[in-house]
Amino acid sequence: MRRLTGPGRPHPALYLFCLPAVALYVVFFVVPTLQAVQYATTDWDGFSPDFERVGADNLVKLATGGDSLFTTALTNNLKFLLVVVVLQTMLSLGLALMLLRTTRASVFLRSVYFLPTILSSVSVAFVWRFVYDPNVGPVNTALGAIGLDGLRSGFLGNPDQAIYWVALTQVWAHAGQLMVIFIAGLQQIPEDLYEAARLDGAGRWQQFRHVTWPLVAPTTTIVVAYTTIQSFKAFDLILGLGGNPPRRSLDILSTRVYTTFTNAEFGYAAAQSLLFMVIILAVTLLQRRTLKLTQRGA
Amino acid sequence: MPSRHLPITLDRRGLLGLMGASGLAYAATACAGPGSTSGGGGTAPTGGSATDTISFAHWRAEDQQVFDAIIKGFAGANADAGVEQDISPSQDYQSSAIQRLRGGEVGDAFTAFRGAQFEDMVSAGVFADLSQQDFVSAYSDRFLPVGQQDGTQYGLPYQVVFLMPIYNVDLFEKAGVSELPRDWDGFLALCETLRSADVTPIAWPGGDAGNAAQLFNSMTMNNAPSEDFGTRIEAGELKCTDDWFLKTLSQYAELAPYMQDNATGSAPEPLQQLFAEQKAGMLATGSYNIAAARALGAEFAMDLVSPITTTAAEARFEGVHNATFILGVNGASEKQETAVAWLEHLSDPEVAGEYANGTAQHVTVEGVEYTNPDLERIEPWLSRNTALAPRYQFLDLDVEAAVEAACVAVVGGQSPEQAAEEAQKIVDEQIG
């Protein structure tokens, strides 16, 4: 007979402690996910008692580029992701390095840079909607005042630039938050290593490359993964800046799924949600791998 | 103390258990599968008494105080009854009202937008049938069909708005405009006259899809081959690449130089300010912005003008109206008698007048006396030959957005042909 207790084996009663968490996970994640799979194979509109089973048609249409609105949203999202991940990580790491030492000035500046984080995305969106207004916004007004009218932009009204301006707003809003995470990570690096590097004649750049960068890797991984997921979920910022539904040049995956739900295409929106989940997973795994390789190279 | 590693292994029994649990979860999801619930519908009761406190769901936060006053009057006449307003922002209401109302917990009485939302709500059984209610006769026959489907009166459109540019009468007079244009050449000449007077002829909020598309109503009403062109585009009978739509897009391109700089990125609020400060002659949104301009300090007279995109002889319509804010009784509500009484109260011409003059909106109830000076000024438009706003014919929001976005793209510099092709590509994908 198999032993239930003894060295190396937990008491069976201990498994009961997992039950509440497992139940919550099943109710709030497993069941909705399975429901989404089920809905994704239908043409249900979200309220009618009748629907047709369409098999994998919805997913096939999305995966084969049969829906250019979804493809555009994906492209916009990847552009947004790239700009936000690169700029936000660099900026927050740069700020963290500059403000690492605890002085009165650095504590004050940390607070200043962190401030946008505590604002709601909708407030941020409305502030930046004013900033980006082509006629009364401060940027174009300032450019006009110094005679640089040629550089005045339509900002969000320019379909080639719009998504990058939103990305810039996202970076402004969240760089301070990630700076704090980087500061915590940088403070874990032993000072001895820098001393040893300096004794070996390493300059500032070499210290960063061979000490800071490899040792801040776990923090960077967290920051990049967090920023990636954040970039896919920049829903309220987009709606605040671009209206509901946003125009095509500002549409990202989360807003596209929402618009499809609103358009009484529940089954199709569920298929989009599933693909959305797979894309986030793939991008996050790819990033983790790239980051590991980069830091191993350092 | 060193931690002891407890390996987690999955034996056959465990695997079977996991599969069983997954199967149960899937079965549970199947029980709550698509189409397994349905809305109420049915016929609203007649001759009941108002004895409950009901929820009234709508999207017009700006009307809250006026409704509060009307609710006081309702409660005064029905001692046991009350109304609580459940207000959502208009975009949220457009997106999620149907899901919130279906259960009947909120919105015993409610409102709907004309078009896709009304159609969907009727299909979902959210609207109870109001055909038997006596107070339906209080409404103008011209607007009642907006709340009908297959001959049944499900809702009562309450507001009438004119979705065509508003203009500064004083500024037009100062610029020497003595008569409003009756054709396209005349409209371009008007714009030129205003530009010569050193004002922006047309303030157009191209950065806000909803407001930007109001001009679409005027631009298409006379160009389109039929009044139901939106329905026909969705049916594949008309295309964005057809001559009439290309002509419309070309006319948008002709208007672009008369709009403020970078018009495709402009939000509505700064343009309301521009208009209120008399720096723009026209605000190309609708009569609903008159109150906003007044709130910003505009003291000049305002009226409505629609671009006529054809010759005077070819024009079928002078302008555009929309009948919306469709009142309904929730088919899933358990307080339908009070909800019906509330709608009856709103249908009283005196109460409708209180609403109209308090909110600066015309209403569809007949016999209302308008005392608000702006409403009085544009009251003649209620009986003029105006088209029912065509953009609300679209039932597919992606199709509507694609067609309207083509107009914005042209103002932004894209060629009409390319914009039309891109729009049609999306339409084709959507209607499949």
C-alpha cells in the first residue's frame, strides 16, 4: 500500500489549503477561457438565442489576414510595443542610474518622475489630448511662436505618426514607475564588484556593461515583461486619446476586440481574444529569450 | 533550517482526475453557452398604477438636473413612485447598455440610440411593445417610425437634433452674406467670402470620429442615389468606389482648405471655443453644440446651414435631422407599470416643454411651446424638408467607421480614389 505520509511527502490535508485558490482560478480563469474557446467557434451576436457553429472559420479568417482591421490593429500594437519597450526601459534605467544615490535632490526628482504613475490613464489621455491639439496645443503653439511653423504637426490626426505619439504618452506616464523598480534592482548589486572593476581599470561604460547590465538582468526581465503586457493593454489611454471606437491608425488589439464585442459579434470577438492571448504569450517568450541571449553576451 | 524539496509528480490517477476536472469545467461552460439566455420583450401593461421606484437608464449627464426637476413633478403626482437616473457616458452606453439592461436590474425605463443599438435591443427583447399605449398619440407622426420595427411601436424617439453645421448669423452678416447658398458652388463661394473676412470658414473636429461624421450626413444626403444608401452599402448593392461616393469625397477635398489647420487631428472642444470666440463662421457638428457654444460665452445669433452638394434643382433635402433618445420600457423589468407611467409623464406636452427648454433640445412631442431663444430660432427647421440622418442607417459599426474614415482621410490629403478603395476593402471583408 502506498504511504500517504512520511519523510518527503506532504500530509494529504495540506492539499486542502490549495482549494480556495484553485477554485478561484477555475471560476475566474479556466471557465472563461474555455467559454471563449466555445464562443470562438460560433457566430453568436451576444444576445440572440440562435447562433450557428462555424468551427474554426473565425480563427482561420484572423490568422490568414482575412480581416485587415485586425491585422492593422496588430501592426499598430507591435509598433507601439517596440517604441514603448525600448524607450521606456532605456529611460527608466537611465533615470534609475542617475538617481540611484539617495540625496535630497534625488528623492525629490524620483517623486517628480513617479508622479504621472499615480494619475489615471484617462486623466493622462485628456491632458495629452490637449497637448497634441494641432490648433491650441502647447507644442504647435510654441513651434509657431519661434517661427517653426513648418514643423507643426497634426499629431493624432496624422495616420503615419499617431501611434508613435500615443507611445510617447505611455512612456511619459510609466517611466517613473519602472525607474523605481530599477532603483530597487540596482541597489542589490554589491559595491565590492564596482570597486574590483575600478581596480582592474574599468571605466564607467565597462562597469555598466560588465557589472550593472548582467546583474540587473532579473529586474530588466520583469520590467520588459511588465511593459510588454502593459503595451498590449493600453486600452484606456487609446480610447481617451482616440475616442471610441478609435480610428484605424490608433486601433490596437485590445480596442479592436472591444469594438468587435460592441459590434454584436461576440463569437468573432472571442476568437480575436484567443489570438490576442497567444500573441502576448509568443511576444513575451520571444522577449525573454532575446534578453537572456543579450545578457549572456554581455 | 534547510528547505526540503517536495517533488510534484503526476501519476495516472492524478492525470485522470485533472482530465475529469477539466471536463466538468467545460461542461459547466457549455451550460452557460451562447444563446442560452433570452431577453424579455412582451407587451407593456396599460392602465396600471405607479407604485415603485424605477431606474431610468440614459446617457445624457448634461440633462440630469432637468430630469431631477421632472422627476419631482412625477413623484408629486404619484406619491408612492420614484425615478432614479442611471447615467453612463454616451460611448459606454453605446457599447454596453444592451448587456446591462437585459437582466432588468437597471433601466426599468431606458433610452436607446437610433440605428444599430435600437435594432439590437429590439432583437434582444429589451423593448416591451408600446403600441397599445394611449400616450403614443402625443408624438409627431413624422418621427414615430424611428421607434418602430415591423409595424410595432417599441420605442418613442424623444429628441430632435439637427445634424448639420451651425453658423454665426452676425458674422455672416458682417461678411456680407445676405442669402444662404442653395448649391455647391454657392457653398464654396460662401466659404471664400468668410475666408476673405479673416475667419476660419468651417471648424470641423476631424480628430473625433463621432463629431466629424456629422458633416457626412449633409455631404451625402443629396449625392447618394437613395435615402437608404447605408443599408445598401451593407447589403453590397452600393460601393464606396461608386461615382456618387467619389464625388462626395472630392467635395470633402474641396472643403479642406476652408477648414482649420490640421483638421484631422482637431478635438471638438477647442473648436467650440474657436466658434464661440467668433473666429470660425461655421461649426460643422450639429444643433446639439449650440448650448455648448452658449456655455462658452457666445452671445451672437446662431442658425443652421447645410452644404448642398448638388445644383439647387437636383437637391432633395435642405438639411439633416435625427430623432433619437428613444424611450422604452424594459421587457425584463418587474416594475413595468411605473415605467409606463414615467413615459406617459414625459409625453405630456408641458413636461416635454420643460425638458426641451431646459436642455435646449427640440422634442418630438406635439404641442410643445419653445421659450428658449435658440430653439425658437431654429424651430422652423422642424417642418422643413430635412433628411433623417443617414449615418445611423449603418448597423455594422466597422462598415460605418470605414466609410466615414474615408472622408477624414481625404481631408488629410489622401486621394478620393485611394480612400474609397481602402474603405470598400474593409466593407467587403465585413459583409463577407
